Amino acid sequence: MNIVILGAGEIGSYLAQVLANEQHSVTLIDKDPIILEKVSEKTDVATLLGYGSRWKILDALIENEPDIFIAMTGDDETNLVSCAIAKNLGYPKTVSRVKEIGFLARSRLDFGRLFYVDHFIGAEVLAANDILKSIINPEDLAIENFAHGAIQMRTIVVPQKWGKTDVSLNSLELPEEMIIGLIRRKKKDPKDPNKFIEKIIFPHGTDHIEVGDEITVLGETKFMQDIHNFFKIEQKKAKSVVIVGGSAVGVRLAHILELRNIHVKIIEHDENRCREIADLLPKSTVINEDGKNLEFFASEQISDVDAFVVCTNRDEENFLIASIGKYIGCKKVISLISNTSFASILKSLDIKYAVS
């Protein structure tokens, strides 16, 4: 496919790289020449300096017969206007990233029709949903949905209580419609007892499951909760969550948690933003405070909450506050990131993350 992407930010650049690696022809447009130069050094994509909302830029690319236009800047209005221009110039398909949830919600206005957008990408909504999975399913290392949610894949760690290590998969009576697709097993290195050797097993009927194995299970979504009971994994329902940062992701997450009757505290340093959030989230407690204030965290007994989530708009601040969360003893710490280079560092600190 011939794909035109507007916006070379973290998400736009990553998308361009993924599509180029899949042998698609990609043109990336951005107003920042330095960012474009960095992208072109790493990825086999064509780059174009300019503003996507200026119609002549998009018109010049029509002769290449593009299949799709994707607007991925950080500004909703720019994305929507660019899609309208692209569609009217003759681009067959348009996709727009939006941060404002109102553009995705059903209302009297059909924003898709108004701005000629075929598909919306709510990156912030997706990030909030990823964080939600970690909060309501803390026992699962990963959860992915397929086939419009009908099929689910979960990765879990087999607990000490598992008592069927001598039973082969052939004889293991798994819950209905489930299969084990992968086993990741760590063993001590016989040459160096301080190191571990990781073994990846694509299981057959004669294989066994051992305590400590990371196993990936696939099955129908409606039956997947049964896997916890089968492997004797204790489930604890989250009752309280602290969210540091009143970003779009933080507010969206708090709204979802409110609907699940989970008590939410939102900590935001901007007083005006606190007022806005308080109006949007009547069930949540909104506190005007610096998210890096250790004394405040101690006085509020933040370490007792079920999840400590950091959702400011700056990666560096998220990283610092998430580290503070680990330091004060929070059981589960989750950080929002836009720069994926932070991912490996967070993982090494046992901090879960979601990408926006």
C-alpha cells in the first residue's frame, strides 16, 4: 500500500517504521526537519517537510496514488482538518488520531462525516484501556484481544499452589475451549548459579507445566476468567487507585474506574485543571498537589492503594514519579509513556507501562 502519514511524533514515527518494515510505501510529513532527519536515518520512509493542513502539500502527493492518509499529530483540530482536505483532494481512505473523547462519543454531530474521517484512532482511550487491564487483572502479565474481542490471549505465572507438575498436557483437563500456546521457563545456569537460562517451549501433549512457568493461554474471552481458578491463582479486586496527572488518559481511566465503583484519587499540580477534572468526575477525589511531593504521599498513605498510576504528559516526569511510587512501597505501579525507549528501564524496575 501507498501510505501518507502526517505527524512524526513518537506514535507517527513508530507507525511509519512498522508499516515500512511490512514493505508498504510510506511518506511521512512533519514541520520539524530535525525529527524527519532522525526518522529517515532509522527507517526506510520518504519524508516531506511541511504542514499537512496546507492543501498543496497533500495535493502534490496525489500523483503517487496514495491508498490511505493517516493524521497522527498531537493536535486534534489539525488532524481533522487535514483529513477533510485529503478526502476532498481524492485520498480514498482517511484515519485521524484524536485525544478528545468527545469526538469518539455518540452525539448529535457525526464528526466522521463532518471531517471526512473514515476511521478514528483514540490513542489515549487505548492507553487508558491498557492500564485498566493491569489494574483489574493484576495476576496477568499480558492480555490481548483478537477477533473483535471474541478471542483472548493471557500470559500468567504458574503459582506455588499448582499441584499438577507431574501431569502431561494430554491429561490436563483445561477449562473449556482453551489451549496453551507457549511456555517460558527459567532455570538456573549450571555454570553460574547467579544467572538464569530462559527456555521457550512450544508445547506438545507430552510436555508438563512447572511452578514459576510463564504460560500463554488462548481461548474464548467469555471463558478466560476460569483460568485463574484452574491454576489456583488468587484474585484480588482493586478497591482504590491513585492517578498522578490529570491528562486525557488519566481522566479517561478515572471515568472507567468510577463506573466500576473503584475509589479514585487524582493528583494534579495545576489548580485550574483540578477544577475541570472535579466537574468531569464527581465520584473521584481531586487533589491539587505536586506529584513529586514525598511528604504528601506519606501523609496520604499512598502506599496502601491497590494501584499507583502516573499519567502526566511528560515521559521524564512519569518516570520519576513512578520511581517514587516504587520507593514508597506501592504494590502496583503503572506509568504512561510515549517514548518506547523508556520501556526496558521501567520493566527492569518492575513498573508496568502503557504507550500513548
